[in-house]
Amino acid sequence: MSRSAHPAGPRHADVLTEGHYSAPPTDLNALDKKVWARTVRRNDDGVVTVGGIEVSRLAEEFGTPAYFLDESDFRARCRAWADAFGQDADVFYAGKAFLSRAVVRWLQEEGLNLDVCSGGELTTALDAGMPAERIAFHGNNKSAEEIEKAVRAGVGRIVLDSFQEIVRVAHIAQSQGKRQRVQIRVTVGVEAHTHEFIATAHEDQKFGIALADGQAAEAVRRALRLDGLELIGIHSHIGSQIFDMAGFEVSARRVVQLLAEVRDEHGVELPEIDLGGGLGIAYTSEDDPREPHEIAKALTEIVTRECESAGLATPRISVEPGRAIVGPTAFTLYEVGTIKPLEGLRTYVSVDGGMSDNIRTALYDAEYSVALVSRTSDAGPMLTRVVGKHCESGDIVVRDAFLPADLAPGDLIAVPATGAYCRSMASNYNHALRPPVVAVNEGGARVIVRRETEEDLLRLDVG
Ligand SMILES: *Cc1c(COP(=O)(O)O)cnc(C)c1O
């Protein structure tokens, strides 16, 4: 497939080296299993299906843009994480990745716990019937109302994030006649992203209390003194979209070192350690995520080894995957609108959504893949940039992608791995109506979060 055969394709070497992509894929109709939800296939008519239902049918029934979530994949991933860690550890799904009542029920049925980090997430969790003791409450600036509500509900743990919060939570718990189970979130001087991690001396960020300069040790000292608190452990979360376990290794070592210091100073062995979330998923064929059982094995070995050498009993481990559970289970379905070939550069393909349903590309330069899903094509590859309909030139969904050169308005294209941090970060920019989330399972599809309507917009506008 020579590039010059495709007039809309790239011509200049400098354009080619500017992007994130490598060579065009050999088969544009192929679906890489790594990036698509478990039941996604292309049927004999060339139409992509999820749970056996054609995307063209889904588009007719639910409209576009829309997120389609493979429920069986979600449940299977929950089970894989729960099984991998077994009885000696707890898996908390990070609700901020995507939360709805249906998700809360699935988590409950599959035996997972839940992290929330706002009053709204807590309300959703409780409303859907998650037992409070299976909820952990996070956040660097929890309001007094949020803390009161969490303590009253009886959440299993509050993760303390600052010196002020230690006092605030203790005070609120005492005023309710309770002793609140808490962990202290520490920053271990490790920052991990994707394929690398950086060990830093100081943490220049808003979360947690630094291990450096004895700050975390001081936080433990204060928490242990307060009657309203039951300090159960130390928490550390080092980053996101991580593939390299080396960052967790450093983090676990430093947290265990703190546990040893706490034992030496106070004569108590804190029974729990939480290593956070951040485990990576495949957004493109170039990503190679690890399986939950490999991650569980690696983390458990690290903690066990470090504790042995510090002479501590191994604490109960917890982890908090969000993206790794929900991310791969959904794709966003768009209809192709205008197509604009820019001579010698690339072709801009506009879809009926954009940064309002997926802000990650604009926000973090995230990479995604995309495929034509309503039909197959024999046309050659065309270098495209998939963009939205918003009034921002940074409104990019997929920065660099090859799509068939005969792509036309009305075609359906889908962006896989949009289950995490897409609907949960969606906005109403340009008064866009936030898309629905449709759960697909064994031949059935049902809306679990409905599409926003213009009435919804006007209802908030009370001026
Ligand atoms: C965001 C977050 C997570 C989940 O991160 P993922 O990348 O979705 O796995 C877990 N724990 C804490 C404290 C977080 O802030």
C-alpha cells in the first residue's frame, strides 16, 4: 500500500514523524482484541457487534454519540481482580472512573468494594445499596458536610489527606459518638506514568502527606492520639496508566518502612496497606497491560518481602483499580459528519461528539484508536485526525489514526477503551447533551445513564 496512491494520506516525512502513530495497520477492518471489549466482533456482513448486537441497530435505537458498555466484560474484570487477590486482600473499584447505580450493583454482586471521592459519588453508592462498610472515602478537600455524611453512613474507611483533615474527621466522628476507621494517604516520592516512573525526593502535588521530612510520621502520631479515629493503615497512590511495576516496588518499600517506624515508636503494627490504583490498559495496539493475577502476584510478593525484612507481619493489602476494570469495557459510537482533506497534511474527520464526551485527548494528550464499524472497506489507509463539533481547535478525539480512504458522512466509527474517565469527565460545553451509557449483555441493551435532553439544560437555567 503505497502512500502516494491515497491522495488524502500524508506526503511529507516531517508530517509523518510529528504524530504518535507508526505505520498504517495492514488490515483496517481487523479489530485488535486488546483494545476492544470482550464480546466485540465483526459479523459476516462486516458490521461490528457487541453482545451480538450490530452497532447500526444500536445507533438507530439509542442515537449517537453514545457509550456502549459490555456488562459481561465489566463483571469478568471484577471477578478477575477479586480472584487474583483472593481472601487476603481487598479490591476497591475507583468510582471516579465511571459510576452509576447499575455499576454499583454489579460491583456488589461481584464482591468488590468501592472508592468514592465526593458527596455525589457517596450518594450514588449508598442509593444503589452498597453497604457503607465496603466504601472508602477519598479526596484532598472533603467538606465538613461530606465527612459528616460519610461518618454517619458508617463508611469502612476515610482516607485522610492533610493535617487539617485528621482533626476535622476526629472531631466529627466524636461528635457523632463514633470512632472512624481511617488510613493516612502518604506521598512516597514516586511518580509513575505509563512505561516509566520517577523517584523524586519531594512531592510537588496536592495529594497526601509527604513521607519526606517525617511529615507522615507526624500525621500518624497525631492520628493515634485522637479518640475519634481508629488508624488502620497507610495509603499510597502513585499515578495512572502504569505498566511498569517498579514504581509500586519503591512505593511499597517506603510505606513498609513507615510501618516499621510506627511499630518502633508506638508499639503498634498497623494492619492495612493500600497501594492505590493506576494500572494501565491498552488504548492502542502498542500498549501491553498486565493481567490482574500478574499484578496481584507482583504486589503481594513485594509487600511480603519488604515486611519480612522489616520483621513485620504482612498487612492486609488493598488496591483501587478504576481504569483497569471499566476502561476496556466500553466504546464510544459516533457518526461521521464533515470530512476535510488538508493537502499534504491529513484529513480531518468530524464526529457528532468530541471533547464534551472525551476530554482526555485534550487534557492529557491521551492516545486512542478508532475503527470504521458500520461496514468493512477495501480502500487504502488515510491518515486522519478525528475531531469533535466544539468551538476549540484542541477538540480532538483521536490525534492520529488511519481510517479507510473511502470514509463518508453517515458512516459509524467507534473509539474503543472509553469506559474510564470519559462519561465521568463529560461536560456540557457548547450546551452539548451528554451521551447515554448503554449496557449491552447477551443480546440485550439497556440505558443505564440516559442521554441528557434540552429540558435538562433548561431546568438548571433558572434566571
Ligand atoms: C484515581 C485514583 C484511583 C484509580 O486510578 P485508575 O488509574 O483509574 O486505576 C485509585 N485510587 C486513588 C486514590 C485515585 O485517586
